[in-house]
Amino acid sequence: MTAQIRAAQGTGAQLTGWAHTPFGRLAAAGVEELAAEVASAALADAGIDASAIDLVSVGVYGAGLGRQSFHAALVGAGTPELAAVPAVRAENACATGSAALFTALDAVESGRARAALVIGAEKMTSTPGDEVGAALLGASHLPTEEHHGSFAAIFGELARRYAARYGDQRLALARIAAKNHANAVHNPYAHVRRDLGVEFCSTASERNPMVADPLLRTDCSMVSDGAAAVVVAGPDIARSARRAVRWLGRAQANDAMAIDARADVLEFDGARRAFHGALAEAGIELADLDLLETHDCFTQAELLQYEAFGLAAPGKGGTLLEDGHTGRDGVLPVNVSGGLKAKGHPIGATGVSQHVLAAMQLVGEAGDMQLGRAGRAAVFNMGGVAVANYASVLEAVR
């Protein structure tokens, strides 16, 4: 399958340590400071020092969100003990964090690195709003999609097409937003920790204006600062860790960048192939999952992912909200962290953050977010409109 990249099996790469800043409008001057904060904390959490790290893999979108570039070397500037460690930067739009993580996994699983440090970070709130909008729109296919004017408007177009085919989804989208905001109340890292309720999320108002018809502000993830880091270790280092989480399966799949070049833009075929590729490699089915952290950059994205992953038939994703299937106490809790919607979406940090929060659930360290049952977790992170798609299936080793 040349269009899909899968992990080698039985190589034993494990998450042994992690760190996470709050997401929001942070005082940190830039990516250097954010990366330094999580780098040292993740190493300490894993119980190793910088001399054990053979690779630093950095995920920063950048793309006009600041003047500083060369983000791989920037880690060593902020954390001098890492300055001589080989470092590389990955970028894959909103899947940048997972791209950095999969790069590290490839190095550890191949035996070329005993342990790697993965850092995802972004400083967004100090950039003027119009520049942030232009940077995000750059993750679309500009020759055919720039006329929409914003990335939100592209998802607004998907929401209109979905409604034209399956009926109005205003209530379903509001229920997704309300679910994720209610979950974020329990997440100390979340940008917004307020339970907004379905009525507020379903109604246009001065406090919840229309952003891109039919998407309201509550349908859109936030512009945030933040960073997250993980240590990925091979068996010889992981066996001495105080706890560890392993990959049962992972997959990457791509789709056409221009949405109108696809057979059916509402199908999210690349997302489907990545998610089910990870499940197949893990040797499990949907029913074997206990939680899912997925990429709700917009509520419409979460709705379409339900259907791409097989949780619901096409056009029936909204029924999952009606019966609480994806709620905290449902059959498959989705975005117990609050998701990108309420936790925040500092682009390069997102994919790493999703894996950290899933790992915390699996080892029973999620605090007030903790679910009663968390044996296996799936993570899905996408770049663009489901163009670059990454999926992981994780479980605790101990």
C-alpha cells in the first residue's frame, strides 16, 4: 500500500514520559520558551536525562505565525543540554505534531535511536488575527480554495453541503460543541473551561456570532499558544520506566488536497483509511476502544469523522449525540479532554497533546478527566481538510 504508511510490528516503541503546558493566551515569548518548558519536564517525567536522547523531533507549523524559523535547532537554544542532539522539524499542517511523533517512532522502531524526544509547540496569540487567518488558509489548496477567504469558511461549505444532502445539522453541531466544552471543565490544560450548554452553542448571538455560515464561534477551535512533549523509548530504555504506553497500531493516509478533486468530499476517505489501518494493525475493532481523542478543529469535522470511522452511517452522525454514544459516559467517549474545540488548537502542539492526554487516561493519571474504564485509546489527527491523516491505537504496558 504505497499510499499508506504503517508502523513495523513488534518493535516495542513506547511512551515513557510526557509534559503539557496549559493552552491559551500564554506569557511565553515564543516557541523557544514553550519548547524548553516541556522538554525538561518530559525528560524528568521519563526518568532520563538528555544524554539518553538520540533524536529530537519537533513539530511547529510556523507558516507566518512568527519570524523565527529553524525550529529544530531552536530546542537546543532553549535547552542547551540538547543542543548537540540530532534534531529535525516536521510540518504537515494541523497534523504537524503527529508527523513529528511518527518521525520519532520510525527512528526508534528501526533501531537507529534508543530514545527520542518529541516536542510540538506553537505561539499564535501574539500574531495579528488577519495574519493568523492567512497562515491557516495556507493549509488549503489556494488555487481552488482561496476564494473561500478563511479555513473556517471551507468547513462552512462542507457543513452546507452536508445539510443539503442529509438535512440541517445545527443541533448536532451544537451538541458536539457543548459536549466538548463540558468535558474541558475537567481539563486543567484547556483554553476554555466553561460548560456552555447546547442552547448557547446552537444560537447565534453577540457572544456567539456567525463565523462562516452555518458555523458559529462555538463550532470553531480556538487560536491558542501551547506545547506538549513525549519521550519515545525502545525496549532497553522503556523497561526501566516507571510506567509506559505502547502502540498497538498506527497508520498514515493521505487524500487529495483540493477537496473538489475527491469523489465525495463528505466521505473523508483518507481519515477512514488511516483510522481503520491503525485498528487493523492493532488487530482490534471499534468495540474494543474505550476512548477516542479526535481532531475537532470544527464541529463539522468531528461529525464527519464519526461517519468515516464507522461509528455511524453516512448522514447519521448526529444520532450519536442524541443517545449520548460519544459522551463522557457513553459507549465510546470522544474528546474527554475537551478536544481542539475547548482545549485549544496551537497547531504544532495538537497531535502531541492528543497522545499525551490519551496516555494519561490509560495509566490512570488523568485526574478529574479520568474515565472509569480506559484500556485502549485511539487518537486521530489530521492536516488540512482530512488531507494528511494520522491514527494511533494505544494501550498501557504498566
